[in-house]
Amino acid sequence: MTTESGVPVDRAITPAVRLSDARLSFGSRTLWEELDLEVAPGEFVVVLGPNGSGKTSLLKVLLGQLALSRGSATIGGAPARTGNPHIGYVPQQKTIDAGVQLRGVDLVGLGVDGHRWGLGLRNRAERARRVRAAIADVGAQGYADAPLESMSGGEQQRLRVAQALVGDPRVLLCDEPLLSLDLANQQLVAELIDRRRRTSGTAVLFVTHEINPVLPLVDRVIYLVNGRFRIGTPDEVMTSAVLSELYGTDVEVLRVRGRLVVVGTGDTMDALGTAGAHCHGAEEFGPGVARNGARA
Ligand SMILES: Nc1ncnc2c1ncn2[C@@H]1O[C@H](COP(=O)(O)OP(=O)(O)OP(=O)(O)O)[C@@H](O)[C@H]1O
Ligand SMILES: [Mg+2]
């Protein structure tokens, strides 16, 4: 069997990620519940939803940083736990604090699992080789030795991706990894992640407000809104009917030249929150399609 994007998947083998009857609540507020999700090795799953819908929290559950209120979360069949070397993580972007004297190459080095490489000379050389290769993969050789605080947001972001990949993870959790990247670098990072899951069978959970740059790669979408969610292929989830139901208001999904534009007007735009900003890449269409999709 192959996934939506053509990657062969054997669903009989242990899922890379499994959430069963998962609920996450903070006090009396439930972000999501009755969530069942299995991600196969090599599968590319996009996590969509407005601000505060619980996308980052979902990744934190898999990282063992947040405990479920109910149900279970496993990585490669074992309970989610902190410090899992099988997970690569690109956190939601924060600008590096001024005064942190870390170079790009040091940041990437933090992603190498210390246990695996130890401190022997050969291992140290191998570690350095790995770090350099990961930096080259994201095209950051030109500035990786500079202090992080001197870099642009996009340059920092590429190094974060290198850090997440350097440990050869089985599961890659990316929280808005394309943020602050220009179009060329969005494509570079998306292709890098895609190549990794195709060659190494890395399962990818990819949080984004902009599905279009990765739309051709996506196997399934999980769309979270106010405690409701839908899981399915992009064709199943990204429809006017499904999104209107999730948001509880009229939302229209337009397909323009292979891209998705989520359109709402007036109150609907407010309800969409940043999903309105995920009027996916509307500004790329040039004249004719306004940012809010009104003239599409
Ligand atoms: N440890 C916590 N304790 C209490 N509330 C929390 C905690 N972590 C997250 N929340 C709340 O859960 C909600 C979901 O947060 P989360 O960061 O998962 O949203 P998100 O979907 O990633 O949003 P964004 O698109 O803005 O990044 C927010 O309202 C947040 O304040
Ligand atoms: Mg978030």
C-alpha cells in the first residue's frame, strides 16, 4: 500500500506514532479528546488549526513534555517520554536571545545523541562529520560558524531543521518550520524533510498555517478547531463542508492552480483566526485574489 504522496507504507508494522483515545485538558478546558491517530513510518502528516487549538501541545505530548489527561501516546510502540533520541524536533520559532553565545554549528551539535557517539576520538570526528553534513544539507555552510544572534530568522530556522535531522530521527516533529523562510527556502526545507522520510522512513508531523508549500507532500491532515478535529487526506479534509462544520460557520475552500485558499468573510474571518491567514499563499496569486480571498 502507498500513502497519498506515493510513499510505500506497511500499516501492519508498528506505527511510528500512535495516539489512542487521547484527551488533553488544562483545568476545565479540553483542547481535544477522543483523538485516535496512527502515523506510519515515512508518512507526512500536517497539523492545521487556528491559534490556541492545541497543535504545539500535541507535539509536546509526543515529546513527553505534557501528559495526556486520558488515553495513551506511543513513539515506535513505546510510551512517549522526554529525551527520546528517536525524535527530531523543530520547535515553534523563538528568536534567539541576544547574549546567548552559541554558534550555528553548536546548535546543530546539540541534536546529536551523546550516548550514541560517546567521547572517543573517532566518534568525535564522526560527530563533527555528521554536523557538517546536516549543515550542508540545509545550505547553511556559509554562516554556521557565526553566533546565532547575528543571524536572520530564516538562517536560524534552517539550522534548527539541521539540528532536528542530525540525529537521524524516526519521528520528526516540526512546529511551523517554514516561518520566516522566503519561498525558495520554504521549498528547500520542505524538500529536505520529504527526502528524509522517503529515504529513511522518518514519520513527519508538521504543524503549519500554510499548507500550500507542502501540499504535494502531504499524506494526511489533522485539522484542529475548538476541540473538534478531522483527520484524512487533504481532499477529504480541505473542503468547504468539512471546514464549515469544524469552524461552525461558513468557510469556503477554493482550489486555484493547485493551491488551496480558505475564504471567509466578515464574522467568519474572525472565527478563522490565523486560519484566515492561511488563505494559503493568496498573495502569490497576484491581482485577482485578495489576501482575504474576497475577490477570488
Ligand atoms: N502548560 C499549559 N498550561 C495551561 N494551558 C496551556 C499549557 N500549554 C498550553 N496551554 C494552552 O493551550 C492552548 C493551546 O496551546 P498550543 O500552544 O498548543 O496552541 P497552538 O495550536 O500551537 O497555537 P499557535 O498556532 O498559536 O501556535 C493555549 O490556549 C494555551 O494557552
Ligand atoms: Mg503552536
